[in-house]
Amino acid sequence: MTDLCQLPAHELVRLMSSGTLSCREVVEAHLARIDAVNPALNAVVEATDPQVCLDAADVADGRVARGEQLGRAHGLPVVIKDVISVAGLACSGGSPVLRSVASEDATAVSRLRGEGAIVLGLTNVPEMGRGGESNNNLYGRTNNPYDLTRTPGGSSGGSAALVAAGGAALSLGSDGGGSIRQPCHNCGIAGLKPTHGRIPRTGSVFGDALGMFGPFNCYGPLARTVEDLYLGLSIMSGPDLRDPYAVPAPLGRPDEVDLASLRVATYLDDGISPPADDVTAVVEAAAHAMAEVAAVVERNAPGCVGRTMDLLWESVFLGGDRGHGFEQDLQAIGVTDPSEELAEFLRQAREVDFSLSEARTRLVAIDEYRIEMLTFMADYDVIVCPAMPTPAKPHHHGLVEINDFSHMMVHNLTGWPAAVVRCGTSNEGLPIGVQVVARPWQDSTALAVAGHLESVFGGWRPPTVA
């Protein structure tokens, strides 16, 4: 049963579509796996009724028996991050005051279901989605399947922990500052923050009008293999005429990317969070692996990356009003006892104060940053760099050490596609991921390079959780 739960999503779909495996036995295996690992992980916080899942699997098996056309995610067991609406499930964003049963699916969830996916449940997040650890007062703390004393990360930490442990083949997460990529790095799986606008964000638990945060946040897939990321991306992509940021950009195929023609920049230190020695060794090995196949691989870094945290974290997330606006929002919805990560966010927000004129200057600086990054990429197709400066840390290190997220927040500022794939193991036996970034709308290039690195270094490995 465990072996079945370790198969890649695309392989499961192939076997179920051919009738080699029944959808019922695949769903049963994953439900059993969740029962086995979730007491230790606390990753699934709201489960679909198992009978509903099995009934959906029986319907899918009936389609195979009748020779009907099957979806691209036929029978696939998936989970959804608890900041995204799933009809019939109590979605919360990790907050007791927001918890309510959703009346309809988010667009991306609807598209997955439309292609045959079976939603097993919702996965844990920090309260209000704001945190580097998936911990809240409603459901508690999620643990890393490679070491229960370590964090799986946030805010898509529940998804990453469960996918790594074999409880689901694919998950839908979101990424506003590394929230897909950091958990994938910590849990040794593959993840993609697509080009912003690639997947509609319609159906957020927090509402679809995200204001200042809108241009920096997106939905994306988490899985155990890079090929599965493309499967999820290809299903969820495209505008829905409800998200104003979603555009009809063509999506290329990773297998059509000519690796031999690529020009690759690589760097280690962004001037904010220099990587530890074991992370350095893994990123350097990945750069060397690309040098074996690419046209150019050279050490070079955009000069602007050292300004990332000031421009995104301080200027956008913390807001510059000493936290007054966010505190008013929390009071309006009845939050009186913020969780550990949310309290830390508020503490940091209260320390940042700048005028409206300064805010305008910072918005100009963000555009200047984006232009500098585009200018840098005139000479390159891909960047290979760290995702995080260390492997997964012990609990209680999330937003307290927010600078750890600097390498990833670059590409929330740019909106470019950024993938993370496991390329090595730390001195303590923890996964280490490498970040692969491509030009805007060249998601297929990022996935092609991540897929090559996965083939060289092996990608996901089963965790130690029972």
C-alpha cells in the first residue's frame, strides 16, 4: 500500500486510465496512508467524507469500464491548501473566525475536479496564511515528515508534508513570499510558483480582492516529481474572466525545451541570507550538472537582489502604518488571540512606519527592481540559486527569521516562474532543494531545468515518518 502511495501522480493517472489499477484501490490506499501518518504530521485539517471519496472513485472506474473519455487527472487523489475554497469543506485560512463551509470551488480546484481529480481534504497553514510555519490556534502545528521536531515550512506546509509522506499525489498551494517553494525545499518535494497570472486566484478564503498583495501572490502545484507539476499546471492554467490578473498566455511543454541552448546564471549569496555550507554544496553541484548540458553557466547575480526584503516584506507585507490597518482588519473579524506566527507578524508590522510619499517612492523602486531584473535576464534564460539558506529548521523559527525567505521573495517581486526540486541532503539527513527561475511566461523552461536536475540527483526520497 505504501508503494502505491509513492507513485508519481502522472503514473497513477496512467495506471488508472488503463484499468491496471482501479481508482477505488488508489483512493483507499491514500486514505489509509493519511490515517497512518496524519497523527504525527497534523497535515490534513479538514477531511472529505471518505465515503464521498470512494463513491467518486467508483464513478471514475465506471467511466473506464464504459470506455468513456477520461480526464487528465482521472481518479487522482489531491489535497488543497486551506486558504483556497473547496465546496462542501469548512475552509478557514487557519483562523477560527474565518472557518465556514465553502459554497463553491475555487477556479483552480474546479479545473482539477473537472479533469477527474478527487479532493481528499484541506491542509494546514499559519493563521491568515501569514507565517513561515504551518501553525495556528485552530488546528495546531504541522511537523516535518523527515524530522518531527522540524518545521515543514509555511504557508503551504501541510500540503508539502502530506505529499512528501505519500498521503496525496498532488496539492494546490499558494505563494506570496515563498509559501510553495520553502515547504517543498523543507520536505524534499517539487513545487512551482508559476508566472503570476498563469493560474486564476479566484476562490481565496480571504476574498478575491487582495489589494496591495494581489500582484505578488499566486496559486501553484506541489508534487513529488517535476512532471507532476506540469500536469497540475496544464490543468489549472488560463483566465477565468474573474481574476483581473489572469491572462491567456500560451504554455509550452518542458520536453520541448532545448537544454543545450540555455544560458544559466548561478549565485549563492544574495547579500541578505548567505547559504550554509551544505546548501552551498548542493547548489554548486546543481550548477555543475547544468554546465554538463547547457550552452553557458556562469556565476553572476543581479545587483538588486540585496534590496528584496526592504521592497517586498517591509514595504508591501508589513505596510508602513505600524500595523494599524491589519490590526483593524483583525478586530473587524473578531481575532482576539493571534497565534504565534500571526503575533510575530504584528510585532514586526508595528516597527515599520513610513509616509504616503515614501510609499509612492517604494512602489517606484519596485518597478525599477523589476526592470533591473529583466535587464539582467537579457543575457540569461535561467537562474539556478538557493531556495533557502538552510535545511528545515526546528519549530519556532518561522517569521522570527524572515530574512531566510530572501532568495524566494525575489520572484514574488518579479512575478517570474520559480521551481524548487530536491537536489541533495543536509549533514543531518534533511532534504535540500535548489531554486530554478526562468523568464516571465517561460514556466516550461523552469520545469525543464528542474526536471533535468531531478533526473541527475534523484529528487524526492521517502521520509522517515512511520
